Amino acid sequence: MRLNALLTVMSLLLLAASRAPAGGRIEFEARDFDASNLRVSLTGHDYADGPSCIWNAGELPNYAEYEIDFPVSGEYALSILYAAQQARPVQIRLDDKTVHTGLAGTTGSWQTRSARWEPQCTLKIEKGWHALALFRDDCMPHICGIRLETPVAFPQGWQLKRLTDQQRAERARRAARRMRIRDQAASIEAIDTAAVRRAIDDMERSFPGRYDAASHRAAVERFERERPALLKAVADGAGDCAQAVEALLGGVRAALLANPLLDGDRLLVVRRSFPGQLARSAVSGDAGFVPHNYENHTSMRRGNWDNEIAVLSNLRGPSERVESGQLFKPAGGAILRDVCLDFDGGRMLFSSIDSRGRWAVFEIRADGSGLKQLSPTDFPDLDFFDACYLPDGRVVLCSTAAYQGLPCLDGNGQVANLFLLDPPAGTIRQLTFDQDNDNDPVILNDGQVSYQRWEYSDIPHYFSRRRFAMNPDGTGQTALYGSNSWFPTAYRFARPVPDHPSRLIGVISGHHDFGDCGRLALIDPSLAGAYPFRYRPTSKEWGVEGQAIALTPDVLPSGQTGFLQLIPGWGKPVAGTVCDAIVGHVYRKQHPALATHPWPLSSKYFLASMKPTPHSLWGIYLVDVFDNATLIAEVEGAGLFEPQPFAPRQRPPVIPDRVQPAARTAAVHVADVYAGPGLRGVPRGTVKALRVFSYHFGYNARAGFPAIGTQAGWDVKRILGTAVVEADGSAYFEIPANTPVSLQPLDDEGRAVQLMRSWLTGMPGEHVSCVGCHEKRGESLPLRKTLASRRLAQPLAPWFGPARPFAFAAEVYPVLEKYCIGCHNGKGMVGPRSKPSFANPQVAYDMLHPYVHRPGVESDMALLTPMEYHASTSRLIQMLEKGHHGRTLADLDRQARQRLYCWIDLNVPRNGRWTPPKFQDRDQRQRRIELARRFASINDDPEGECRAAEEAFADRGQLAFVPPRPQKPIPPDGLEIKGFPFSPAEAARMQQSAALRERTIDLGEGVKMELVRVPAGCFVMGSLDGPPDERPRAAVTIDKGFWMGVTEVTNAQYARFDPQHDTRYVDMHYMDRVTPGYIANHPDQPVARVSWDEAAAFCRWLARRAGQKASLPTEAQWEWAARAGSDTQFHFGAMDADFSPHANLADQSLRWFRMGYNGPSVLQVRYPYPPDNNFPLRDERLRDKWHVVDYVGQCKPNAWGLKDTVGNVSEWTASAYRVYPYADDGRNDPASRERRTARGGSWADRPADAGSSVRRAYQPWQKVHDVGFRVIMGD
């Protein structure tokens, strides 16, 4: 109450801050309009943390009009008080004429505490009544106040004339009547008689003898005959048409409400009354919903509501005659929602506010009596809400007892997990241990609990809500729908249909969008567990930065997506559109209705609370798959929500508990790590062990990735240990119970072959079974007995000590001290020849992490290809493997190497603890430990573990530096070849001596491949200036000329061989992405993420198609072609040469790689890293044509007409990666399974890391994000 009083004082001060001028002033709050379609937020409500404001209610264009009686003629200076995070210019109109476009500034926030008065224009106004209006085609800024000042004095005692409360009420009544008539007319126009007939036909088939189809078809025919004349009468304003409209609608309404599924004739609803005209504009927080779907109940206003549980009856009568009776009304204006009727209909749960002002779960009997609080009463700092009955009478509910904060808001939002409450026993136990909100629990037909789990372990957080299922005791937690899926943004209030084993009806909703409501959708997770995202770009750019964007990928049938239908949407496949604010920016533009809380009567008919248009009331509707939405009841001045039949329903089976309460571990059995798509293509025998780690999630007011590291993960990762993988790919090991755990398959060096960007949780004593890596739900275990299952589950092998959070200083810095600091102890250098400093852990982290390729904060939602972020793709490991000033990777002991690998695989964390501030006057660290012990029997203290590791690091003493082997200067090797190097002119002459210089291969469907002739010749291969793997140099002869692709193979060309391949995207940095990344799969960009094996297969396909030999070039052929007679690092010069016209390399534009929030659904503006920051690695001196992979052929060719030999993407060669000097010693044998060599460097490489002699080594089955290929052909 003190806060509200303070905000009210602030509002008054802002609206009347300065002394009145010598002339006259007219000033009023923006909410004091005479006509508007905007919603009002009073102080303390959405966005109004300062003065009240008006803002978008969902109907466009936005407008507000003010009738003002001006007391004198004169020039009036207009000023407006508003808040805006981004510019939203508004037209200012006087008497229907636009006089100015203003309100184009920004105040730094949408919250009205940031609001500022801004002068707009001067208006010449005559004495008397005038209409001042604000108009915008899109959403307005948040407008608080209006002021008009004139130097002309007002008459003595003048007061602004505004409508009285009585006049406002009368105007509201008239407006409501007009809106009702408009709604009815719109309903008449919108009725699709074909849809009505579909429903009539279905009910005739489904309910033989119970549905009079003939009479209802006659009513539809009458409707079709009379509709045109009535619509004309309404349009012409021919008297009061309300009765005629109602009569005409009545026949169609009766046909649809005669549905026998409504024979029970009693509905349980929540009725919520609103002041003024708010009932027609209320959405999100104003309607009693969460303001946005990233929030939970703790973000909602708890008091000053007028709501009740009501019973509707006489459902088939006229909507205004539907009977409504109050069943229960909370005292003191507390909010009430989440009503759950028990299966026998004898009692119900609901969420409301207890005597301490906290959310609590209550129960009443079916007659409204017997109120009691079920949730605990002895935790004054916790909230409990959103509960449902289990078949055995226990209750699953949400609670903030995990003491976690919302990561994407830096902890400024409380997180709720699911708990199991046994009211008779008075016990409560935590079931889920997730990073972010779990909500919408519901019982499936088989007795399992389904819920929405929001998680973003290094994936895009707008789009990472999944539908999960588990047994009522918390065992068997698995994804039901949405893993690795960009769509839907959210799927709220999903409920099982009663007549189908796997279908769900729910609400597709957004992120920065309408909370708790959206578009109805019917899904069947048994058909598919995700909506595949395959987008066909027409440009390398998504669109215009700063503008809203929605991406629709290939629209696929339900069998591939699981989505059966949008409602409305009969007969149309569901588009998997990726959009942050999908409701406001996509669905309401297609169909204006908002829906929430569907209740399935069958797999075809549903109850729902709906708001058909932006100016409609929230009413109860019967909705069907045939595209009919029939009003059952609405109440002027109120909203009706959460409909459900007030009757018993079938009780699902009771699933017995499997937990062993006294156990402290769970057992995990993996049948075969190679099964499933997660390790597709990885040869058996590659994986030797599993790294097992857990998460230490953030606290209230202390969470999020900035506290973890730079372009690192969202959360602290806590190493638990490793488990052995047997020869058959199986593993069987123990994990701590009630702990979110991730697994990483490791190769023989301890490097992760795949990243699990999610977690599993085992209940006490649970036996968790996995078929393989990312297997589909429902996939059965193999019949054979695995090697691992022949023994007991093994405890995890410790990873160089006890379980602890991974922190750079304690885990990685000692490696640098031992092996690196002797040479890297000075001031760091940033630039083309950067040199890191490891003088202390903080500096060392800042200078070392740029050399690591990792997923970062929000990597692509799609399942990663194996080895996507393998340590072999990081410059740090590549550099050490080649040899770095006498130090090689092999010089490091195994523990040192594994510490580096682990840091890379865990997404380069800097910090291992949060150091949380106090919250609710409590020590959060201690309070979390207390609550975890009480509700989950967990005694872990990751903060203390990390502190102990830090103290051990501080007390470590002086580590002896192990110097690298002494390096002698590299002497000249004396290699010379007559005629090499040679000039571009000579290169051209050599090429022109051939009969043909260019040729074209037709690949079909308009796709062609251009090749140029590369002549035979001799050259010196390798370099004395590069890394050790580029020497000794060798004199190499190319005996025969060959044809080589002018550019790398493009996505379009490769698609002729493999149309299913998708090069996908380049990761963006930071958070808030609204796209999968920077585009890399445009048809004219080079194909990448193809293995050497796949590149070789393409060449064999090309040879068959062209009727002549085609292959990858050997290293010698590639380097000869790339050099085109040059002996420098690049065909255009040495390392310091201006590469921008010649090659797409890591240039200055890579500094603009950060993103941030620029508005709902808005394509982010790229922001720069500081210029003295060496991240990403780049050459700050120069800027080429594009910041990531570009279309092929955009740079100048070398002397033989070859483009992009350096940069854009690296290129596979036919050669195995062996030591130099180069020789045809079997390294070009295609049957060899040695690592293969990629050449040239990519868009991600600085000049120092690219060039004609640069070599990289990857497994032949490995797909690398920036490696493609080009082909050569014989004569």
C-alpha cells in the first residue's frame, strides 16, 4: 500500500510538476479519453510503475480522442507525457485533420517511471469544442498525460469540462450496445455455413437418434436466405436491428449448441468483473492472466479484483438468458484462478491469496463450502499455485520453493517448479528441478502428469518451451513435444481429449506477447515430437534490422509435425511459423480472436474462453474443428474464463509410486549411445566414456549468462564425474537423485563428441532408461542384454576431485601457469598478430576464450550435428596440435588436456558461483539449502564447493613453469624451382595454352557448375612462415592439368545430389535471437557441414552424371591452384595485404556480432564488442563485403579465375593429414580412414589463420560448420 501511495504521488507530480503559466493551461491524464480502442493501466498495473498510461489493446490502428471545450481562442502549445523504449511516431489530429506527427522520441523504457514531457507542436484553436485525437497504424507508445498551454489568460474560475461519472456510464452503456450490435453483425457476416453444415453432419453421424439434423439444416438454409438483407439493414443504420440479428443468429446457434456433449447443462467458470470499459479491452495482466508467458503467478496483481467461481446453466437458451450463480467468492478482493474440479465432481482446487499475501492452493466442496488451504502455511516466503488433482487424490502444484530467479531477466522474476502434495499426510516433495518455470500441470488419459517445461541450456530462450510428461511420483520425466523445435513459441493449457489416447488441445502463445492466451491448436505427439525447421531463404539477410519478423519454414503435413489443426483452420496444414510475439504479429492478423483455457469435450468439440475481436468481451464458446465458434455466454462488464463441465468425469488409472524415498541416487542405463540421431554417423568405438555434470541454477536477483562468462552458458555447470561406455555402446551408472544432469559422450582424449543442451532428472531409486542419444519418445529398448546391464550400476568416477562447479580460475588457470605463463606473462596484444596475456585469471580468461569455438548463450535450436563444437574445431586446440612456439598439445599431461577440453565442452565458463544477494530479507544460499533439504532431501552446497575450490587455488603455492622446447630460427631451405613463382600474366598465358579454358556442367533443374582449366606445372609446396605442419616444404610437380570449380560447391549444387542436406546457420552472440542464426543455407552460399565422406560421394555422383572422372583435389593440386603462381601467403600478397577485395575473412565487421532486445519479434540490431576486445578473433584493420559466409564468387579471382580459394569456407581435399614434406605416399588413398585435410581458411579466420598453405585436420566423417569443398575433373 505504501508503494501504491508513492506511485500515485509520483503521478501527480509528473502531471502537475511546474507552476501554471501566466496564461492558461489545460492538462489531463491520457486515460481520460472520450473514445479509444486502447487499454488503460492504472498506477501499479502493467507498465504503469509511474503515472497511469494508455497503450495497445490489440486492435489496430490505435487511437484515442478527446472532446475539449477551449475557453479562449489562441495558439496552444501541445506537450505530451509518454514512455517509449523505441520510437513509435503518432499522428496528432485536430478536428479530423492531421496537424503534426510527433511522439517520435524514446525514454529508455516502456515503464512509465521513465515518462517525459515532450513538446509537440503549436495549434491555432478557436474558442469552443474541438476534437483532439492521437492516431497510429500500429502500436502507440505508452501515453500518460496531455497538456495544452496558451499565453492567453483563461476566464476567472474556469475548469476543464469533462464527463461526469453518470455521463460516462451512460456513454459506456450506449457504446456497449453499439459494440454488441457490431459484434452480432460481424458474427452474422463471419458465419461460415459450410462449417456449420460440417458440424451438423458430424453430429448426425456421431450421435444417432440424439441430434435433429434435419431441422437444424433448415435453420441454416433460412440463415443463408435472410443474411444479405439484414446485413444491409445494419449497414444502412435502419433502426434497432438487435432483435432481428439475435433471431437470425439464434437458429445457427441452436444448431450448434444442440450438441449432445452439452447435455449436462452446467459449466464451472471463473467470472471476473472489470471497471469501466475494461471488460472489452482486458488482456494479459488486466484480465487476470500472467502479463507475458515468461512470467508466472508471482508477477500478477494479487488484490483489488472482483472475481468468483460461478456456475452457468440453461446453456442452450439465448446468451443473455444463460443463468449464472455464484459458487464461491474470495474475501478482500483477492485474485482467483486455476480452478480444477476433481474427477468425481465433489470438490475443486483453485489458486488465490492467503492471509500472508502469498499465492496458495485452496480447496472447496462442490457446493462452495468447506474452504481450506491445502498448500503449506508455514513458509511465509514461498508461493504455491496452479494445482491439479492426481487420480489417487494427491495434488501436483507449482511452487517457488526452489529459490531460483529467471535467467533471462538476470534473476528478476521468481521461478516455479512442480511439487507433489499429499494433503492427508501433510507432506510435500519436489518433483521437477528445472532451470525455469514449469506450469500448466494436467493429468493425461493414462494417468501421467503433463506440463510445460521452459528450459534454455544454451539455446534460444524465446522458443524453448517443451511439453513434458512424467509419472505422478516424478519418475519418467521425458519430452512429450517440442525438443529441438522452434515452433510453437509456447503451447499453454494443453489438455488431453477424452476420446483419443494421445491428442491434446492447447493454446499457441508467444513470448513478448499476450500472456495466457492465443490461438487454439490440436496436436498429436505420437505422430511427431517436433516441427522440423527447413527454411528456404531468398537472400542471405533475414530482413531489415529493427523491424518485426516472422519466419515460416516448409509447411509439412501433420504426420511429420504432430500438429493436426489450428482452430480455426479446417483442412489446412499448420505452418510452423517462428515468431516471438506470434499471437500479435501473426495469428491476430489472420483471425482476430484470442482464446484461453480450452476444455475438450471430445477430439472435435471444445469449450474455451474467447475474445473474438479486440473490442469483444471474454465469453464462453463452444468451438469445433470445423471452424465454428458459438457463443454460450458473456456478461457485459465482466469476463468469463476457465470453462469446464460441472460434472464427474472418468478417473484415469492410478500409476503406483516407484520412488524409494530413502535412496539418494538414481541409476541410468543407456542401451546404446550410437542409437538415435544424436550420434548419427559417428563410428562405433569412438565414444569411450560419458561426462556427467549437473546445473547450479541462478538465484533471485542474481542469474543469467553475464555472470557466467563471455558468450558462455546460462548457468553454472557442476562436474560430477564420468561413466564408462562399453564396447557395445551401453553404459550403466549412478547419478545423484533429484538433480538435473547432462551427459556428454567423450572420445578417447576426453573430448565431447556431442553436447546435450538439456538435462534429465532421476527420482530417488529410479531406474532411468535411455535407448540412445536423442532417441524419440516411445522408442523401445533393444531385446538383447547389454554389456553394461550385466553388472550393477557403477558410481561415477571422480573427475580430478570431488563434485564441484567448474570455474576457470581453479580448473584452467593452473594449466596456463604450468605450460604457458612463462611466455604469456606480459601485456596482451590485440590485432592481426594478437598475443594473449595470462598474467592473472581474469585477464587470461578474457584473452583465451576467443580461441574457442562453442555454442555460446543461444545456439541453434536444432539437434546439433555430432562434433559441431568438438575441441578439434577450436583454434586453441588446432594451434597447440600444430605446435605453438615449441609447445604442442602432446607436451601437456593428460589431466591438463582434459581440463582444457572440459572447459571447451562446458561452453567456456568463467565463474562457478553466483554469490547471491539477500532476497526477502533472507540469505538465499542458506535458504535454498534449507528448502532443498526439506523438499528433496538434497544436502548439496555448490556455492560452498566453488568457494572451497577457490580457496584451494589461492593457497596452491607456486607452480613450476614447464618451458617449451627451445626453438631455433627456421633457416632457408634453399628450395627453388625454375619458373616459380610466376606472374599473373604468365599464369594466364599457361592457362590459355589449353584448347579450352572454361567449361560448364549441367546439374539439372537450371543448376550449373562452372569450371576453369588449371594447367600442369611445378611449385614449392608449404611455407617457412606458417605453423610447423606447413613444413618442410617440398618441390611438387602437377603432371597433368585439371578442371576445377570456379567456386566452392554451392548449396544449390549439392542439393541436386542430396536434397535433404541443410547447411543451416551461423551462431549469433548473446541472447534475444528471433532467427536461427545468420543464414548459411542460401542456394548461392557454399555448402558446409558436409563430411569428407559426403564430399567424396558428391564427386562420385558428379562423375556418373558428367560421364568423366570427378574428385576432391589432393592437397598438392589444391595449393597449386590456389597459389596460381604466387609464393606468398595469399595469391594477392602477404599476410598484411588488403584482403577485402579478394577474400571473405574475419574482418572488422565481426566485432558487430552481439545482439540485444529491440522489441517484440524485432530482428535485432547488431551491436559491437569494444574495439580493444579480441573477441571474436578478427583483423580490425579491414572490412570485406559480408560478416559471415557470403554468396560464392563475390571476391576477385586469382590469376586462373578461381574465386574464394581463401576464405568463405575452408575446403576438403582428398589428402589424409600427414606430416610434411608432402609426397604421394598413400595419403591420397580414398580408402584410408585417417583424418583428412581442409585448406584455405574461412570467413571465421583472420589472415594469420588462413592462406594458400594453411592446413586443418578433421575426421572423414566429421561435419564442420565452416568447411565445404570444390571439385576437380579430368579431361
